[in-house]
Amino acid sequence: MNWLLIGIIAVIVYALVAGYIKYAHLWEDHVTFYGPILALKTEKVGFFDYFRGQARFWRGYGTFGAILVIVISVLMTGLLLLGVYNSMMNPPSPVGIYEPQNILAIPGVNDFIPITLAVIIGFFVTLVVHEFGHAILCRVEDIRVKSTGILFAVIPIGAFVEPDEEEVENAPRYSKIRMYGAGITNNIVVALVCFAAIVFLMGMATPSSTPMIKGVYEDYPAGLAGISPDSVIYSVDGVKVESATDVSDILQVTSPGDTLTLTTLKDGVHSDHTLILNEWPEELSNKSSGFMGVVYYSPESTEYVFNNLMKSPLGPLLLLYVPIDTVINDDSLNLGILAFDVSYMDIWEVPFTGFWGVIQVLFWTFWFNLAVGTFNALPFIPLDGGYIMKEGVTGFFEKRGRGDFAPIVVSIISSLMVAVILLLLIIPYIFG
């Protein structure tokens, strides 16, 4: 299937339909445009008033969220400063995560984020969850919500909530802080719920011992015989094998120069390959038996890495690295199965059909919510963390009768944070 052609056709169709709607002035009460982005909106937002009945709970939730945002803001600022220091001491090369297309988490543009149904669902849920957090706290704090809607750019790319700006400006300081922090709090809560669901479901999957080849050494017997990665070894010299241990036991009694026939299975097709075994490379082993030159995929290693990751208090943050590791390091962590359609998902025993699809939806919903939540907590405007910082700084100086200092301090903090982020992006290009 030619996805590039499909994408081009989709963009053309979207441009024609959106252009006609805009210039024919159709449905102006419900359709608006932000540049090329079409927004479907409604002013029927009375359902947000339902949450006013639990105002005490939501105010407590908002207060907890505001404290959480401040903690995350401090931690993220510290990590960014540490990142700048490490980059200055050991400048990285301007490749991989430092390439221009990977600066923003845009599916299909970012090398590590594909356009899949799981990614689209995760991305959309993240934005809806974030905006609804703001809307709920707006109504709880008696701030009017004018409209809400969905943003389209060929596909749904997010949601928005439009509060009454004048009422936001006139609201009490702590009401605004709770409202600004609610979106981030929702993101973090949803991320942790998805994380817990992933841990629970992975506990239901059972690793198989099927001898699947993950990699083939170049210029060694398996590679020279035309065996490709993602093949399953079905038999050796006609003897059916069920695990890498079975293959190893057969090879144990061979010698370099021996010939054997390997039958492999890939995409439902059996293939026979004749191999003349080599000596083991010195850097790998001093065995005297024959060497094929393959690396097996080990579900047990996936299970081991995942379980150890879950025991770490930084487990959720470390999972953010999985898509990057899968693309750059050829899935060295063996956790690519959480985010991508990989061949070795077929050799796991799972409790129900579509199991890995559910895992991937949960993973990308977790990934986007945690990424958006932590980034939005950074203390610079126009991020939510920036507006919380602004309210805190303004309150601090107004209590001391020097409210005129607040805009200057807010501007300095915001500028410094932007400079830190820019340094992280440009250091590889200047010194890498």
C-alpha cells in the first residue's frame, strides 16, 4: 500500500473541502479556521456544569495538581540544566533525536513516532484530556466556557476549549492556578493509569521459546546462505527444533567446516538453507564447535528488562525512551513490542486476539500524556507551567508592594528557559 500517495490524496481532498467550506461561508456558527486547520466547535457546553456539583473534590484535585506541576517544573528545569551541562562537556553529534524533524513530537514527521491508529488515538486522547481539565476547573471556579471543539488537519489532531478571557483575567489567583494546572494533572493521571494497565496486561503475556532469529552476522554462514532476520528456525538437518537451546545442542557436536541444512519459516513460507559452519569469532567465544552467525530474539530478555524497569521509580520516564531506542539502537532494550508492530510479537502467548494492539494504544496514550504533561509544566509562557509561574511571581511581589517587578522577573525566567531549550538543540550543531 502506497501511504505517500494516500497521504497526498487525503491532503488534496481536505484542502478542497476546507477551502469550499471557508469561502462559501458554510456553517459559520460551528466551523472556524486557524490558518489551514479546521475547527468544529459548539457553544453547547453545559455538560461541563455537571462538575460543579463536585466542586470541593475538583478544587482539591486542582490544588494537588498545582503542587504537582510545581514539583515537575522544578525537576524538569533541573534536568534541562543538567542536559545543557552534559552537552557542553560532551557535545553529541547532530543526528538522531537532535535532527530538525525530531524536535517536535509530530507523528509521521518525527522519526520515532509513526502514523498508526495507536499513535493517532494516543495523541488525540492526550489533547482532549488536557483541554477538558482546563474546562472542568473553569466551571468549578465560575469561569465561563464559551465553546469547545475538535481541530482537524486532514485527520483529528486535537481538541480545544475557549474560556472567557475577561473572566479568566478577573478570577482569583488561586482559581487561575488550579485551572492552568488541571490540564497537566489530567495528563499525568491518565499516563499513570495507562502505565499501570500496561504492567497488568504484560503480566498476562507468556514468552515463548521459539527460536526466532533477530540478527545475522555479515559474511558468516547464515548470512551467506541467505537467511534473513525475523526468520524462525524450524528444523536442523531435518530434526525439528522448538527452542534456541535445541539448536545449540545440535551445534554443540559440530565442528568448523561441517555442513548442515537449516529449514526456516518466515511469512508462512518454509525455506531450506545449506550452511558451512565457521569457527567462533574470538571476541564472542572460544568454543570449538561450529558457528552459524545468528542472534536470537529472546522474549525472556524482554520480560526481564520490562520487569526491572517497572521496579524503578523512574520506570515511567525511562519508557519514554523506548521509541527512540527501537529506531536508533535496533531495539537494544527489546521493548519495541510495546510501541511498534514487530515480527517477534507473534511468538508470544497472549490472552486474547488484538492484545498487542491494546498494548500499543495504551503505550502511546501513556507516552503522549507523560511527554505533554511534563513539557507543559516548564516555567515559561505560553506553557501552562509558565502561567502558573507568572501567578506565583506576581503574588509574591504584590504582597511586598513591588508588583511592578513581577513582569520583569516573569520575562527573565521565561527567556532563560527558552534559552536553555535552544542551547540543547543547537549545541550539537555548533560543537558536535
